[in-house]
Amino acid sequence: MYVPGDRTLDVPDDAEIVYASCTRPGHEVLESLLDHGAPVSEIVSITPEMAERGSVCKYRSFAEIAEEHDLPIYYPQEYGMEDPADLDHFQTIDADLLIVNGWQRLLPGEILDTFEQGALGNHGSAFGLPRGRGRSPLNWSLVEDLDRFLLSIIQLDPGADSGEVVTTRKFDLTTYDTIETLYHKVTMAIEAMLFDSLGPVLRDEIEYGEQRGEVTYYPKRNPEDGEIHWGNVTRDVYNQIRAVTDPYPGAYTFEGDARVEIQEAMPFSDDLAVDVEPGVIVESFELGDFVVATPDGTLLVTEWAADDWEPVPGRRFESPGEHDRVDRYEHRQHLTGSGAPDA
């Protein structure tokens, strides 16, 4: 992270921070903290095998950075750290603060309590906490075509995103964003907020803010929610594709027995192929791009993958018969409606 001027990371010299993460964005934040002298005394992460079993998107090994900075790395017995051996470990190290960034499990309260200043995590939504707790708020914000995101550093408790707020940063969601670019923005926002708040937290000078207002939760998204319904308008299909592109499983569609994965597309024109049924390929180009008709225009597909399949004008993509994705039209008004968290 570039820090203008001569600012330094103002933390107590004798502080000890444990950093828990297993994702690429979390790795980038740790690199920045270490570059600015953060007193990280241990890294907590998971092995590639644990990541595969836990279906962790954006997984990144922390073994190399631990070796580079001569830091111990602890691999818990379980991803959820519910094994007694994990509690024993954290009771033994007796550190001041735990930073959790990109850990897709709730941590037991007994572990959080082993740190003198507790644990910091992060969560946000376009509406600001406590609205939009739960799963995949960044993905949902793109699906919902929202234009901002309020990301908060929070003090973790055993609940789902329910801890008191340390600080909050806003950033814009643009029409050009994908889930990957949003993670870049999240990385920058987390770095800036930790830079400002670590010192006050470690010196016990912070004033935490209670989350106030209506509590709502985003539902869990599953890989099958990536199937494209060509009866949706162009903007909805575009939003779905950019919300689940790399590093997520991605959007997909079927033409006969062929599964076509679509990683990148863009609204094309609303006055070409006006009489063509939605889902029909209306044009293909030498570079591999192709155009698909939608109910209100066309979509240009610019990055895709399929086995033994080529886009041929006149062929038609199927749409799921029941269109039973969690984000189908009749569910839209309930996306951030109140409900129990799916932890």
C-alpha cells in the first residue's frame, strides 16, 4: 500500500498480533502490514487440502510469506477451529490481537476471548451494517446492480457479522466492476482502515460503535445459481456474469449437451436482432466473440470456455425450466430481507 507523506503504523512496540487468513486478498493485506512494520507474531492459515475440502474460493498459501518474514504459521485442526487443540494453542501464545481477513467460518467465542484486545474482522454491504450480513455481500451487490459499498472493520463475536464497529469506509461500485475488481477495492479499504485503527485498538483507545437498525441477511449462493436464464433482461445477465466470474465458479449455460462457461460479457445493443428469441446466438466473430439475443437487446460474450463446442449463429441456449436460482425475479425483494443467517 502506498502511504502518502511520512505516516507510519503507530502501534505499541511490545504488541503481538496474530493474523488469520487463507485467501489472496488477505495475503495482500498482510504483505502491506508487514511492509509497514506491523508486529505480527504468528500467521494462522489452512493447507491446500483443507481449502479443497472447504471449497475455499481465492485460496492462497501463506507458507512462503511466513518463511520470508521468519514467522511461525499455525494450521488448525479444523477450518472452524472447534477442536480442543486449537483452543489450547491460542491460550498458549497469549497474543494481544487477532486479525481475521478472508476466513469463511465463524470462530468460537472461546478462541476470540484468548486475545487481550479481542479480534478484528470485516464485513459490509451497500446499505451498511447491520443490513446485508451473511453470505457473499460483494457478489450480491453486483447482482442487485447497486452503486456503493460500505465496508466496516468490526470486533468479532461468535455471531455472524454482528460485532461492534471500529470504522467504516465507502467505495463506489461502477458499471465496469467485476467481483475481482471489488476485491481490489476491499483490499485497499481494509489496509487503510487497519492502518488508522490498529494503534488505538491495541492501546485500548478505540470507541466501538454498536450496530443499529434493521438486521438483514444475504442468502447463500450455490454454484448452480450461476446458470444463466436468457429470459432475463441484458443488464441482469451482465450483472450475474460479472458477479460470479473468476475466482468463483462462474456463470454458465447449455446448448444441447454442451456446457458453455461465460467469464466475461457486456451489453451490446438494444436495436440489433430485435425479432430474435432470447438465448439465440445471432452472430459470431473470428476472434471467438459472439452475440446472444436477450428480451431487450443483445449481449456480447468476450470470454468463454467449452469442450468441443463453437458458437454458431442460429443455435439457442437453454434456460433452466424452473429458473430456481436464489436470485430469480420473485426473490429480488427478499435478497436483503430479514432472516436467519446461514453460517
